[in-house]
Amino acid sequence: MIGRLLGEAGTRARIALGLAALVLLAAPAMVDDYLLTVLTQSLFFAYLGQSWNVMMGFAGLLSLGHAMFVGLGAYVAGALFVHFGLPPVIGLFPAMALAALVGAAIGFLGFRFSIQGVYFALLTIAFAEFIRILFDHFTWVGGSSGLFIPVDNRTVNDLVHLRGTPEMFYYLALGLSVAALALSRLLLAGRLGHRWLAIREDQEAAQALGIDVFRAKMAAVVLSAAMTSLGGVFYAFYFNNMFPEQIFNINLSIELLLGPIIGGLGTLIGPILGAFVLTPLSELLSALTERHALIGIKHFVYGLCVVLIVVFLPGGLWPWIARRLGLDRPPGDGT
Amino acid sequence: MPLDAIANIATAGLLTGLVYGLSALGLSAIFGVTRIVNFAHGELMVIGMYGALLLFQHFGLAPLWAIPIVGAALFAIGYALQAGLVNRLLHAPEHMQFLLMAALAIMLVALCLMAFGPNAQNVTLESAYDSVEIGVLILDAHRVYAGIAAIAVAGLLFVFFRYHPLGKAIRACADNLTGAAVVGLNVKRLFALTFGIGSACIGAAGCIILMLVDVHPYLANTYTLLAFVVVIIGGMGSLSGALLGGLLVGVSEALAGLLLQPSLKSMFSFGLLILVLILRPEGLLGRRS
Amino acid sequence: MSGARLEVRDLSKSFRGLKAVRNASFEVPAGEIVGLIGPNGAGKTTIFNLIAGVMAADSGTVTLDGHSLAGLRPDQVCRAGVGRTFQIVKPFAGLSVQRNVVIAALNLAPDIDAAERRAVEILDRLGLKPKRHQLAGALTLPERKRLEVARALATGPRLLLLDEVMAGLRPTEVDVMVGVFKELNASLGITILLIEHVMRAVMALSRHIVVLHHGEIIADGTPEAVTRHPKVLESYLGEEALG
């Protein structure tokens, strides 16, 4: 298993990975509460980006509605906890199941009716907006005034109920991101991952080589949706509140895909790197501009980053860095 | 519900729909020619609204009279965007173009926030409470002016594309890109012109809609999505389809607001969008590819 | 692995009233190499697309070893044992040459390791082994054509459909490709149906030639017989093409 995970990674890559792991594991002991929050949020966005990357980066399916899966995950686990006291460790299963189901519905409609490219992206937006307005009027979960999870500052960590210290949430986010990295690595090295890459590159050729395009694409959407919704469960219990206007908003859909784009679409490390560039950057900008109350500056810089990447470094930061550090494997396999 | 009340609301929706249609015309023209999906559509429209607002606040210019000035400014912005940025990505994968536009959209909203703040602002005109009576219909005068202005600008655009040599050249580009390049048309310049004209059209729609709604930066997203709904229903790239889609969405929203909760009305549009995407992805008046 | 017998009966296909293929019937015996020739627009690629399941025929049947291919999707046709190349090559440009072929080999291979071994073996056979770690998008056109063939071969076909794989190659490169196909056919017994304009290759490979004109088969026989057929001479070969 470990061998399979490390695969063809070279010695330098292994050392770099080991160092990164050490730093991330030791981080909570070295930073203050504020920095820990920034790191936790970076990891959270890394995880969302990794989940989105499965669809777009691997299978070439552009989703601009991924916020809906975050929202569904958060709301299902959150509501089951608020109304029935169901601990999130169980609630995450119905949450993922519902997200997977919605993903399957979108995929089925999109792929059966051959909705491709930008039109598919618009379909995902339409679904996300549809669901957002639905939750706005869904009074059982608070409607537009939101759903709140009782805050309960514990000093004892309770993973079953996801109540505990900031450190617990940090390690949880780290665990999610590492798990997503391992899963992505295994998938890419396996049969399904190869099918996805083929479809991403050329669907017609993929089909001529015996690949059932419909099934492979469905697998990508369902898996990506389920993974994203798990991030939503984390969202619910980390932030303790959710509003349809925020959690289903297209801005979240776009924010979560900026990491993979900036870090490197379709790469394993890109989404993590991108999130660790963007989240601290936005915090820094907020801190710098606090006195001047420039509320738009964060998004302005976000947008600028994407424009610069798209125009000058369309492959993203990671492939560029990896080449310079001598970390990359034979070119072209997108990892 | 009395019938004349429904007729009133439907007509009001129709008039608003004309403005939606005009704005979607800009999106559709840009897509039809450059194949770029302008994700910054609503943002350009909001900039047009702020332009009209500024002209009103500083010079007392009514929004409809601001159309030529705002239109010219938006033309320049659109031309510069396409010539300076988007043209570089003409051969990039679709999703990269889409992301570029989305990023521009984010930046434009942020600029609006920095310049104008998050609060809603509007123009207060003395004529705001005037009404027009036509038979059983009693309509806000502003809405009637808006509808007429939208038709006028749309008509101008149709005439341009049909009779003006540049308009014909642009259509040639839309029909057959390689062919247009072969006969010596400067495709990149025509693309920039198209983006400029489309943007001017969006700016005009912004001026007009300012008579009916308050402007704030977050309106941009709503208008982007609304224009997508309109254009997809009408058929991407089809100009008359955009107007038809605008009318359909305007009326159905107005009626949905009457029959359901007003806040549910956009759910209706998105439901419509999903249906059209599935059943007739080329839109009602679009060409099958 | 052995070749399969392809039988095409009364195949017809129209596009918007234009008959692209009309009542075409021919067969490719197991283990044979048959050439499908004809001027541009004669319907050759349409026939390939009909066999490969890209589009459905208006009427007629296609059978592989007696089993109908009707109603199958392209991936199902591939799994039934038909490998194809595209006239306009479709490499997975963003992936390495090797991964291109591994993906194809996964059609039959039980796992990735087996697929990789098979891919390397096929790349070696087509002379692409030294380039296997390059991006497919970085290959030259002749190399891309060979990659196209390598991928089709890696799916483990019993019938190989080759769509103008010689076009754009230099005469020496054509000879190399001809050698590869002869060897494949001899060692593995794969049945080959090839669309080709390069007569040098067609004549060297085919034991049998089918000539298509305006969607109709106008001649069907040995290379010698076909090239002397008056209709063929008039409609296609003219004087120049026999070089």
C-alpha cells in the first residue's frame, strides 16, 4: 500500500514529502491560535480543491457548482445533529450519500443528454442555485436565517461529536487533506484514473479504446460530490453556522476551485499548494487593509492571481516549482 | 385573482424582459462571434449601472440620456479586455477562457465594492411615480420607457449587424472563422470590436435597468446568471433568441412572483434553464451544431 | 490471439438526404489484409464509423465472426475485438506516450503492471520505445501516426481498422509501417482493413481490395484485377496513382 502510494516518486520527492509532513504535524505546537486558524482554513480549502480536482483535473468535467455539495454535506450532518442529536461521525454517511445522489442526477442528465463543456458547467451552476433557493425556503433547517450548531467550547476532544479544541480541527483538516491526497494518488495509478485521464484528453479516442465514458464520468462526479460533502460536514462543525446565501453561493464554488487552478490543475500537490498560497494571502491582505476598510481587496487580488496564472502559467505553480526543484517524474503524467 | 391584475403583471414582466433581452443580446453576440462565454457579463452591467448613477449624481443626467456616454465607455472597456487579454487565450481550452472571465468578474465586483461600497443606491427621479394607462393596463411610466429604450437599442444593434459593413464582417467571422481569416479580415480586431459592441449593449441595459432597480455590487452575479438563463433558453449566439428568452424569463418571473413567493421566482428560471439544457441544449432559436 | 472475420452486408447511411454509403457489401476473411480505397468523400470513413459504432447504420448489418455489432457503442465494439485509428490522429496530448498506450492496453490487461508490460512491448514493436516518456503532444506527425496504431493494437484487437495511417509519411517511413503490419498480420494473425490513399502501401499489403465510389462499391478483387478494372481506372486511379 505505502509502496503503491509512493510509487515512482524519486528520492528528492520523498524527502520533500517527509519534510512537509513533519512541518505540518508539528505546526500546532509552534504557532499561535490565529495562525492555526489560517492553517486549518488552508487545509480545508486544500481538501475542497482536491475534491473538485477529481472531476475537473482528472476527468475534465468543469463544475462551477461545487458549493452545493459543501452545503448539502453541512446541512445534512448539521440538521441531523441539531434535530436528532445524531453525531456527525454517523451523520456524514447520509450527507455523503445525498451529495453523491445529487451528483449522480447531474451526471446522468448531463452525460445522457450529451451536455458538454461550458454547458455542463452551466448545468452545475443551475443546480447549485436551484438548491440554494430551495434551502432559503426550507424552514426545518432555518431557511435564509441559517442553521446554528450549539457552540460548546470543550477542552476535551470528542471526535464523535466533532467538538473540541482548534488543534483537533487542525489535525482533522490535515487528515482529510492527506486522505484525499492518498486517494487521488491511488486512483490516478489505477484503472479508473487512467480512464479519466483519457476522457479528459480526448473523449472520442477514449471511447474507441474500450472505455465506457458514461460510467467513468459518473464515477468522477459521484466521488467528487461525496468527497466535497465530507468537507461540508467539517464546515458545519468547525464554523458552527451555515446560511444558504453563503454555503451554496457561487462565490464559494469559485473560491474552492482557485486553489487547484493556481496550484496546478490535475496535479496531486497543486490543490494543496494553491490553497496554501491563497488562504494566507487573503489573510495577509485583510490584515494589511483593515485600517482602510477596503472590503473588495481580497477578491481583487484573488482575481488578479487567476488572471496572471491563466495568462502566463496555465499549468499552474506546482509543475513549475517541481521542475525547478527536480521533483518531477517523467513529464506529462500530470502528477 | 382578477384577470386585469394578471395582465398588468404579465405586461410589466414583458417590459422588464425586454431589458433582460437587451442585456442578454450582449452576451449572445459576444459568444456567437468569439465563442467566449462572458462570465463577467453581470459585472459589466453593474458597471454600466454605476456609470449611469454617477452621471445622475454629478450632472443630473437621467439614466436614459446616459446611455450614449455609458455605452461608449463600456465599448472601450470591452474592446480593451478582448484586445489586451482575451485574445491571448483564443486557442486555450474552453475552461481556461471561462476561468479568465470568472477571474475578471471577481476583480470587477471587487473594484465596484472598493469604489462604491456594498450598499444599494438608486436614482430618484420625479417621474418615478408616473403611470401610463392603456386600456385596463396601468403601468409604471419608467417601465414603459425602459421597454421602449431596450427595443430602440436592440433595433440599432440589429441594423448594425445586418447593414453596416463592419457588422457584416463580424457576422462572417461568426459563420466561418477560417474563411474570414482567409479573405483577409482581421479576426482579432473584429473580436475586440464585437466584445466592445456587446459590452456597450450590456452597458445600455445597465442604464435602463437602473430606472427599475437599485444598484449594488453583488447584483452582478444575479445578472450574470440571469443572462445565462435567458441566452441558453433563446439559444447561445442567436440574437433574436436572446430577446425571446428575455421576454419569456421576464414574464415567467413576474407570474411566478405573483403565484409563488417572490423570492422563489429565480428558482423558476433555474428550473427552466435545467429543462432547456436537457431537452434542447442549443436553445429555442439556436442552431443545432 | 487470432484474426476475426468481418462481414458487411447491404450497409447504407445517409446524412440529410445525401447517401454517404449505399448497399455496401464486402467481407474481410479472418487473418486477411483488405484495402478500402476510393476518392475523397467516397464514404470510406463513414464505413469505418459504422463498423466502430460511432454512428448507427440506416440499414444493413455488420458482423464479426458471425456476431452482430449492431447497436453497440464504440467502447463495446472495441471490447468485441475491433481496434481502430482515426484519420485525424487523436493522441492524449497531455499524457506520456507510454501512458497513452497503457490506457489502451487496460482494455484487456488484468492490471496496470500487465498493461505497462504490454504497452512497452507494443511501443518497441513500433519503434516508439525510446520516446515513451515524452509527452504525446510533443511527437512529430509520423510518430503520432505510429502512436495511433500502437494504441489500437494495445486494445488487443482481432480486427484492426486503419484509417490513412500512411498519409503524410515519407516513402521510407511507409515501407517501415508496411513491414510492421505485415509482421503483425503474420505473427498474430490479426485481420486488417485499411483505408489508404498511398497506393504503394495498399499494393504491398492487401491481398484483396475494395473500391468505393460515391458510397457504392464499384470493384472488389485482387490488387491486379482491381487496378485493371475499367470503372476504377476511370473514377479513381486515373493515370497517376499507380506509382
